[in-house]
Amino acid sequence: MANKRRPQKAAPAATGAADSGNYPVVGARQPCPCGSGRRYKACHGRAAAQAATELVRRPFEGLPGEADWVALRELVPAATARLTLKGGLPEGVTAVTLATVLPMALPALHRESGEILLGLQNDTASGDLSRDLADTLQRALAAKPGTPVDAGRADPQGPRLQDLLDLDAPFEPEVHSGFEFWLEGEEEPAGEVAASLESANSAALPTTRLTGVEGAYWCEAPGKNHLRWVMARPEEELLDALARLHAAGASSLDEPQGAEGSRLVGSFRAHGLTVPVWDLPSKMTAQDCEKPAAAFAERLAEALAATAPLTAEERRARSGLTNRQVTLN
């Protein structure tokens, strides 16, 4: 997978560096487009640098399927999803497809067929993943067919995915067993593409998206399987509810519907959402998870509706869950 860099909080911009005016982004040492005669980094580039380093905690908030966006960004090796643009497709563009990873970690690719492939798991230049992806998408739409799109630097005032995509269109990921979707038509991989395809396929864990609940992905790993479930709920409320269930012995995906031996072991924090993780017996398949996951969703809804303060046992359970929480970004 392509490495992903976590932007850091920047110091406040100097007073006067961000006065009125919307100027294009240029190189740090180039003259500022405002005409001040100063270098860009010492003038309007200060505001641009601050915008680039301020982390947007939930970059996919407001998009259909936010939980699935997070899963495809952080958890799923090989998947695609068709994207629908506001106002339809430009002339010459046949489709826009989101992909977890592209050959040689390309940010995007404008295929000869007119299809746009947009890579999701790439390194980004700013703290707003949505704006960076929107910038890459716009450049891919303007590129000639057959052209790869390199990494760029988005305008801090530029559009975000929420501005470019049809927010009423469904987001329906398709999980693949490998990265053969990189290939167009009947073409045979060769050279760097073949080597990249072989390397990516060998590293991909078998993964399946559950159909009965949103944002839940089963994966097969040596020794035991896992269920990683991205939940678009406020973190504190969700942790309270998980603690209530854990203290009551109701946080597993076990009998009567599941396979004995599943265990809630902790959670990730990714792009502003919490991702509980269960260890599963090696014999528990994705299909075996469907009914237990649906039953757990019902128990979780009841726990989320509870308003009583946590008991001492529930507070201890919550502390254990938060101690085992890992932040991915």
C-alpha cells in the first residue's frame, strides 16, 4: 500500500499574510502572484501553508457511505466504486471509478477508453484528504486519454469531493480478490505494471464486505480472522455503548448465531470515525458473520439509546477499550 503521511498542526499564520485576494498556488521561492514583490512563502504562501497542514478530522463527512470511504482508505486492499459527478460526465469521459490503489501508486489515471481511475490510498499534500482527491480528480478529467496523473498540490480554496460528487448517488464498493482491475480489457501486464501487480496481489489479505450492515469488513489472516467495522457514530457515545455491551458480556459475535470464540479486542480511530475490531476463529467466514453482526447492530442500537451513567464495571470496560485504541491518522 502507498504510504500515507499525517499532516501536523501548523503555527498560526503571520498577521497580514492572508489578506483579501484569491491567488493561485506557486512555488515557495517564486514571486507572490499578488504583486507584492515578496516570495510566495513569505506572503500569501503563509496562509496556503497553514491550510495545507491543518488536519480535517472527518474528510469524508457528508459523502454517501462515509464509513465505506474510510474502510477503503485504511483497511481494504483491493476495491473499486463507481463515482457520480454533479452535472454528469464531461465529454470524452466514460466513467469515474474510485480505486483503493493504482499501479505504481499513481494518484489517478485517464485510460484510453475514457475511464478515470482515482486512487484513494495515496500520499497527500495537505491535511484535507477530500480537497486533495478533488484536485487530483479535476486534473485527471482534464488529462488526455492514456495519461497518468501525478501528485499535485491543491489550492487551499479549491473544491472538495463534496463539491464535485453527486451526494444523492449511492456509494457501492466492490471488493476484489486482487488488483486485476488495473488491466484494461484483455491487456496482459508487462514491465513495471506486471511487477507491481504481482507484489500487490501477494500482500493483499482476503477481504469481504458484509452485506447486512454498513461499513463492516471481514478479513482472513494467518491463525485467525478479523471483523473490522467502521461506525459513523460520535466516538464518545459509541465507546460508552460498546463498554455497556462489553461489561454485560454481549460484545462478541458468538452463539447462538455465530461461532464460539469471537472477541472484541479494541478499535482503530480513522478519519474521525471509530473502527471496532473483533478477533474471529479461523473457521468463521464472512457469511458466518452476517447474522451475528446484524444481531450485534440491534444490541448496539439499544446501548446507544441508554442514558444512565456508566456503572463502575462499565467504566472499567470503557477504559480497557480506549487503552487498546490505535489512531491510524
